Amino acid sequence: MTVSLKEDSLVLVTEDDGSIPTGGTSPLGLYYHDTQYLSGFELRVNGERPLLLSANHEQNYVAAFQLMQASGVRLGTARHAQETLSIRRTRYLADGLRERIGILNATPKEVALEVELEFEATFKDMFAVRGYRGIEDALAGAPCRWDGDELVFERAGRDGVRRATAVALQPAPEERDGATVRYRRVLPAQGVLMIELAIVPTEDGSGERPSRPGFDEALDQLNARYRRFLRACTRFRTSSETLNEGLIQRSALDIRALLEFEDTGPFPTAGIPWYAVPFGRDALVCAYETLAWAPDIARGTLRLLAACQGTKVDEQTEEAPGKIFHELRRGELARLGAIPHRPFYGSVDATPLFALVVAETVRWTGDRELWRELRPAAERALEWCDGPYGDPDRDGYVEYGMRPSEMRNQGWKDSALSLSYADGEAADLPAALVEVQGYVYAAKMALAPLYELDGDRARGERLRAEARELARRFERDFWMDDEGCYAQALDARKEQVRAVTSNAGHALWSGIANADRAGMVVQRLMQPDMFSGWGIRTLSSRYSTYNPMSYHNGSVWPHDNALIAEGFARYGYREEATAVIEGLFEAGKRFPDSRLPELFCGFPRDLRFSSRPADYLVACIPQAWSAGVVFLCLRTLMGLEPRIDDGKLVVDPALPGWLPWITVDDMRVGDAKLSFRVARTRRGVIVQGGGQRLVRAERERERSERELANA
């Protein structure tokens, strides 16, 4: 088991007792900009590694480890120890790694004490550490020197960047032996030795700097930053204390931990530990999920992606004009071009999702300045979708796979065999994915009103016409009448890849699905071969490549289900939407710390044995678009939709029996903050509060009917 912490651009991965083995071969360590700045950090007390009693790391950026040491004692015999030392390691990430080691002589006699700390820094690139594409880096530990009271590791990279790790210790050790330090004391009965460390990474002498305040003051400042962030977010409270104190609170803390704070604003990195870097698709989905909770995340996400939007054609990185990147890395190998992630643009869906999230963010925030700022980037994204880079054969569908790529599949299901024929063979590329066409449709329909508000009715009508034509062809080419569902994709021959997958649910989320067929798709996805009881599987259990333990061929992904549930509700299937949401919430309660992972196995829910969902062993926990799920699901249950023309919020609640009420405080919609309560009563579901900015759905329908009659 490992313990991971993250704050801004710093990630720390250790063993369960807080240690990092030395020797230069462990993937554990302190990472900054995809580089292993600390590859070894071991604690020995009187020559032995202490025993772990407990660990607490729920806050993502702070951890505490309670250990003990008793000479000659091993696990199972510790209860016989008479001369015992209590060892407590408390640490957090803020401008580097800060740690306090406290050792208590928990005996009535004095004890001779030797504390040994050993450090190591290799400065290996994360891709080399993880053996990406066979890349190996035989770097041994970097040379170290003492600069006054600081131990400094330093290495000049092949990319010309000088990277350094500085270790400051208080009090100064009695003995220095290279990268190993020792403290020798005689502790009186109940005596305490306290050691504080600051481990700081830098690039070319800049980057992370140690906080000026002491250990406790710096931690207080970090906690205060968390509190300020959370106070600025919408506060949701429900009738379920389990939901409040579990999934809602946990998700809020996880999203904050996953944020990087760029000059462009907060940006959610994908997941801890190995994907705590910018991913275009993941960040856009998380930004969409959290629009009703923290819209500044969407602003920061869109600005960073726009700043990195493709401008040229690059075969290695798959950059193209207007394209939105898939993944951004900042380590030595990316700088050298040894890997394409500088950034890498190999995703087919991030670009239409970007245009869609631009429109949705402006709709929620009413931020016309943001629209004027991002309008050129949104237009370039649509040009990519409609032009020769997104639609190379000009058949009207966005597709991928015209040329060899780092990623064979470039939708959100990007594993190698996630798009396969019934005989198990990988589908022939290029392929047009069902959900991607929906994203293009949704982007054009959502952007059209923004142009009309600018007075450009012709542009708005043209976008709507293009979207409607896409929807017409989509129904003709993707519908599988015998399955009552949309095909996963069209292959290189424009023939259907006839798998029943969760991708079809995204056609409901995007609104491209024909209303007459939406009910059939809902019914199909809720059949036992798709709905496990915990959520909708990525692939039908009747399909030949189904594997409930796989990454994309039968697993359950929370973000996927949250989008599908909103799609169900969009077409009026509120009961089915709440069933999916209930499955997700019930799953979330059963995972450690009430935390929805990136994905979990697709085994059916077994109520007889009160089983919990089975773990997918290498899922990211936490993961940004899974942490955002609860906020989108609450929005779906309340039926919240902002009006772009006047900044009002339409409420159309459908609360299930297991959730009698939801209260909302300080939700930012347009230039206002709204507080209201949705509750189920004997007279039906009522909405209280919100003032003139809140509109019940019945009145919105009357308004739409009047506008239609006038038109």
C-alpha cells in the first residue's frame, strides 16, 4: 500500500509508513514537474525501521504516521515490549515537503537514542521511472553537498535545466555522512526529541521556495487557503448525513487537492498519483461537472487549454490548428522531445468538448468578457471539427486514426481494445465514435445563442442548421434497430461497430439523440447486461470482449454514469436517472473514505451478501472527474438549468424517496448568488428561496410556448 499527497505541482508517494526506500529503483518519491526530486527518505531509530501503528492522510496534502520502536521487537510480540519509543511523523506539502518527527521515550527510565535519516535524489523523469515505452534511465543518486546547514542534491539535466533538492534540518544533526545524518541523544523518562525538515525542489534556482513561517504557522496558512477556497464554493446539504459528511465533503477536498494554480487560474489535474498533470478531456469534464459548485475551475481550465491550443501540424505530438491537447508533461523527456507529451494532442473528443464547455461556462456565469476572450478559441475548435484535421475524409463526422498514433483509440475509452468487433478483433480505423458526434452537436447548439446575443443571428442559425443536419445523418448511420441503441462507432468502411456500450448514453447527454428513440436507449442501458446495480457498465456483458475487471470493456466509470444520468433526465426519464445516481452514491459510501475511484469492476451488485463494488486495482484515487460526479448528480436531481438571456436559474426537481431534501447556499449564477431549498412534501416537491432569480420549470415551459407561438 502507498500513501499519496498532493498540493499544487507537488506530489509525494511513499510507503504506508511514510518512508521512501533508497537504492534508486523505487517509483516512490517527491515529484515536481514530472521529476523525482526525492527518491529516498528512510528513518531508522536505534538501527531499526520503526513499526507502523496507524496512518492518517485523508486531507490529501497532510499526513500523520504513528509508529513505535522497541529493541528486538517484531510484529506479534510488541505487547511484550517494556522499553518502547513512540514515534510520530507529521508532514504536509506547501512550498516543498515539510515534516516534523517527534520521538517520545514512553518509559520510566532514560534511553540512549540514535536517529538516522537517509536521503536520495535521482531526478529521474516520471516516464523513465514508470518504464514508458521501454525508456530506461540508469541514473544513480545525484551527488550531494552541504551548503551551510542544508543538504543539497543537484543535477544538470540533458535539457539544460539545473534541478536541485535542498534538505534543511532543525536542529542540526550531530553527524553527517554524505546523504545520511544522525542524531544521538540520551532521552530522560518521558523525554522528547523533535526534528523538523523542509525539503524543497527548484528548477534553475526558482520554483518552489520554503515558507517563511515555522512548521505550525505554515500549516495553518495552508489550511486557511483550503478554507477560503471551500467558502467560495456552493454549499450543498442534503437530508442524508452520510452523503453530506461522506461523498460531498470528500469530493470537495479531493478536487481542491487536485488543482494546480496556473497564471490562467485553477486547473484540475487528472488523478493521484501518476496522472496529477493537466489532461484536456478530464479537466473539461470535471469543469463541466462543477459549474454549479465552483465555476472558477471552468474559467481556469478553458484559459489554460486555449493558451495551449494547436497552431501548427506536428506529426509526433499530433498537434493541428485548433486542436485541444490530451496531456501535458513538463519533465526532462518532454522538454527533449523524447516523449510527445509537450503537450500531446492525441484525443479526438477534447476539442469539441472545449467548445461545448466554453458555451456552458458562459451560460452559468453570464461572463460576457470571458465569451469575448474565448470566442476565437471556440471558433478554432469548431474549425478543427469541421475541417480536414477533425474530418479528414469530409463525410461530416469527426474521426481519428488516419495515421499511426501514440494512442490507438482516442476517445475517452482510450485503451487498445476498447473498440472491437464481436469476434474480438480491434475495429479498423479511422473510426467515428458515437459520443464525439454528440459533443460536436452539443457544442454548436450551445454556442448558437451566444452569437445571437451578440447580434449575429446568421451565425447562430448556421450553427443550429449544421447541428440538425449532423443529427439527421447520425440517426441514419448509428442507430441499431435490433438493439434499440446507437452503435459504438463507425469503422473505416463506415460500417457500425455493433457493440452496446455506455457511449450511447452520451448521445442523450449531448442532446443529439432523436426524442422518439431516447426511451429505447434508456431501457437498453438499464437492462441487466448493462446496469450492474452500481452503475452502467462500459460494455454489455453479452458482448464477446466483455470483462468486468478490464479498463473499458465492462467496468463502471462514475463520470460516465453521471453524464448518462443527466442525459436520461434531459429526455424526461427522471426515475431511471435517479436509479443510476442512487447506484453511484451507494457505491461511493462503500469505498474507503467515501471516495468514488476513477473506475471499479463491473460485477453485478449482490444484495444477498451486501457486497461492495470490486476495486480496479490501479484506479486513480482521487480522480478529478470522479470527484466531480456528486455535484453534477445533485444538479441533475434538482433539474438546474441557467438561462443565458437573463441570468435566471430554472429549477425542475425530481427528488427520489431516499433523498427528501437538498439545500443550496451561495450558488453563483450570472452575477448573483442564490440560496434555496428543494424538498419533497405531501403536496409534491417544493422550492423555497432564491428570490426573483429562481424560476420553476412549469413557468419556463409556459415561457417557451409563448415564444414559440410568437415566432
